Amino acid sequence: MTLLAAAAFSQAGPAGPDPAILQTLLGRHKPVAQRFEFAAIGDQHYGAAGIAKWPALQTSINRSTNIQFVVHTGDIKSGSTVCDNAMFANRLADFNRFEMPMILTPGDNEWTDCHRENNGSYDSLERLDYLRRIFYTDNQSLGRRKITLSQQSEDRRYSKYVENSMWSQGNILFAMVHLVGSNDNFGRNAVNDAEWRERSAANFNWLKTIFSVARDNEFAGVVLVMQANPGFLGSRVRVSQLESGLRDSFYVIEDEAITFRKPVLMIHGDSHEFHYDKPLLGARSGLPIDNLMRVEVPGSADVHWVRITADPAKTQLFSVEHVDVVENYFNQTRP
């Protein structure tokens, strides 16, 4: 464990799951062998062009009748869009137009970066508090059809972390983990570093809780949804090479994935380009962690989505498809 991780642990006590909370979650989330599909999106509504393309994206997903739910990796606006209340209200209305459940994890553009002058010079922590009040009013998903989510806030030690949620579909356990770009809000000033330490401790607890449920109830796989690209830039890396504010959380993910031994799929956004690969090398072995995969969703001007299928009858549990929204193709000119 690094010094940063040790500091985060010391802020909030032990990172392990509360036994009573764990028993509740074990009773609530049980695996069932079932093939299903879900959609993954993120980094959308970027400026006027992205907002104009959003309806075609949403219609494409809504018309895909086999999609059980949508996961959104955050960044619900561009990094230069004002973080005002009207923007949040607009996005909430849009998200609730999905026919199926939609589950959102926050991105850095909607709180961490709101201190920027072109974002309106907001207090980023005030925006985070407002975001939680607007998008996480109860334990229900967004979308016209709802599902009930388990939330980390059910543990009184982590009552503010309503955005960290868990649900199951088939024999897969899903969870949102609040990890964001801009170095996870670490390194800007003392006030925001304190937020990072507290949230890191909560994330350590949540990750350990997720994998405890997955192991004890014998789920076939785990899906972790987050916003941050921690430093996956094309070539495989060790966790020690990732961004400083995200490194410690990924040490926990690495350790839990190796212990779990079954497929773990990380879904993130942040850098806007579609990827499906195995990005991490083991800290000790230097070899690829074969059961730890990641999908990066397309984003920004690339207004498309990803269909992910989980099929317990196949050797490879997850299959991934980039779905083009033809209406959102770029206009090209001949060379």
C-alpha cells in the first residue's frame, strides 16, 4: 500500500464491508444464469454539436429492444460548458427519456472542473453536493422504467456516497465507482485533497464490498463503471504508472480482480475513444491481468454507443460491439 492509500484509510477507518451491510447485499443480489445486453455511453452533450446529436443517439438505444439498461460513465457536458443549475435540469430531463433504466456515475466536467472561469467559477464541492441532490434523490435509477439500486450510503459511515451503487442482472454484479478525471480531484488545493482522501477511503470500502458480494454469492463476473481513464494510453501499464490520484484505487481493483479470478470488466470514458482491451500488467508479474478487461466508450464529437452482451453459455463471458449512429456521422469532403 502506498502512502497515499494509507492516508486515505486512516481518514475513515477500515475499508472492509460492514458485516450487516454485506449480509443485506448478499440477500438482495443473487446470480441467475441469463443472457442479456446493455448499453454503455459517456462524454456526451459536448457543446451545441453534441447536444444536437444526442436525440439520434438516444433513439438508437431506445429502439434496441434487447437492451436491459444503460450505463453512463459521466461527463454530461464539455469541459468548457457552464456548470449552472439549468444544465443539470436539462440533462436530467434527457436521461429520463430513456425507455429503459439508466444509471449514471459522475464525471469531472460536472463538478471537479467547475471552478474554471469558462465553467462559471463555481465551488467544485458545492457543485458535487448539488449533483448528488439532483441525480440521486432516492435508490431508483433514471429512465422511464426504473430499477432499484443498492447504494453505499446505506452504510452510515459513507452516507454521502449516494452515487456509488450496485445492482445485478443475470449472473453479473454491476457497480458504479466514483473515480473521475482531472486526477480524481487530487493535487489542486488542500480543501479538494481532503475530499479526495475521504472519497478514496469510501471507494476502497465500496470495491471490497462489491467483490465480497461477487465472491460469496458466486457471480460469474463483475462490471465496474467509472468516469476516469487513469492512464491507459495504448500500451499496457502497471498500476504504478497510472495518475497519482487514481493509483491507489486501482491497486485495490488489481488485488480484488486477481483474487476473484473470474472476468472483471471496467467501463470508463474520459478520453473519448472507443477501446476494448486488457490494459493492466500485474504489479509483481509484469504480465497481463487476463481476467481484467476494459471498455472505453466513444465520446465528445464521436456520438455513438457500445452494446455489451453477457452470455454465461460462452467461454468469453462478455462480447462488445461499437454501435454506429449513422445520423451522427461526420460530414466529410473529398480530398
